Amino acid sequence: MNAGRILGLYRWSFVTLIVVASVQALLLGHEGGHDIRPLAAAEIAGALLLISRATQRAGAVLLLCVFAAAQVISVVQGYWPIQFLQYACSACCIVMLDRAISPHG
């Protein structure tokens, strides 16, 4: 298996997990008194943009904004989860690796 195929599998796995978690958040609606539906919808949009090489940068930027907002909401609620940092690293890694292994750079 080559690097491009591995990255493709990781990209699709990441996007799938983010979309599933966001749909769950949409169904929940609120967390700690905050309406998280707009954030969940933006997260789905960012994840879907991450699928295509043509829109992956926009998707990553949108996801980074969503993860930052989710972190702020968590901090306001009094806890400091690290999963949002992990998600941000994954989104950045997908875009950076794609660029590194692309024949067009």
C-alpha cells in the first residue's frame, strides 16, 4: 500500500468519525447550557470540505475554528479536554501530508 492510499483511508476514517460525532451533537442540541447545533453543523461542513483536495484547506480552517470554539466552551464549563487538540492535529496532518506526497506539491 502506498502513502497516498494510506492517507486516503485515514482522511475518510477521520471525516466519518467527525461527521458521526457531529450528527450526535446535532441530535443532542445542547451541552452545558450551550446550543451546540450551529457548531456541529459547521463541523460537518468542515469535515465534508476536507474530503476533496480542492477544498481541503478551507475544510481544515473551518474545523480548526470549530475545535477552538469547542475548547472554549469546555473551558467555560470548567474542564480542559485534549481531544480537540488531537482533532486539530489530525486535520492539519491530512492537509500537510497530502501536499507533501502530491506530485504537484
